[in-house]
Amino acid sequence: MLGRTPSQTVGPFFAIALCREKQSEIVPGGTLRIGGQVFDGAGEPVPDAVVELWQADQGGTRWGRCGTNETGRFEFRTEKPTSVGGEAPAVEVNVLARGLLRHLVTRIYFPDEVAANEADPVLSSLEPPDRETLIAAEEDGGLRFDIYLQGEKQTVFFAL
């Protein structure tokens, strides 16, 4: 009988393979800045995570990738997506980081879409404070969305 073998993790990521720019343009010339930090279970910044944003709009499906810096920070430039299929406007998020066996999937919802957020089937299925982990906060003319991989403030992640 063969013995068990360990699973492969998705990291660590080496700087030579990462985009380390301060921002990644999903929509060229985009006027909306979405940024934040990735934190581990102890509340410490994760300096070598990769965050991907996906969104659908009239131009099709758009995508961007950004590696976090030494403070766990990432930043994207885009435009706000439109509502799709009766759901509130949202941006899909993939998170890859050392120690994860698979990437994590979550969403960013917009704070100015109160009525649409209340009617959204995903958000309305969540209770506070879980619901709030998916809604970005306004900050300095843009949006802030922090991602907590574990712990008391853990971001809601979706099973695929």
C-alpha cells in the first residue's frame, strides 16, 4: 500500500514572477481605485500574496493581478461594473498566498449600492458581521477592501 503524500501549497511566490507595481489597471484609464491589504490569522500583513480581480461589463470579462508589497498592500484601477443577473454590482476576487492549498474566492461589493446590496442573493444570505466583510469602504476618493485570511475578522470566502 502506498503512503499518503502531502498536498502542494500555492506558494511561496517569487518576486521574479510577480507584478510588484503599486497598481494594476483592469480598465485602462479607470477612474476607480480599489486597494487594501491582505492579513494572516494573527493580523500580520502578508507580503507575498497575489490578488486577482475579475469583473464583467460591456467590454467583456476583465481581469487584473497584483502582488502584495511588504505591508501586504495591493491596488487596482478599474471602473465600477454593472449589475449582472439581478445581483448587485460586484468584483470577483481570487487570493493566492503561501500556506493555502487552494486559492480563495470572495467578492467586493460597493458601499453606494445599498438597495442593490440588500436585494443581492449572496449578501442577503449572510448575517452581520459576515456581510460587512464583503462590502468595501470608501477611502481617500477610492475604495478600501482588506482581506483577512483567518481570525476574528476573516473575510467570507466561497466554496467552489
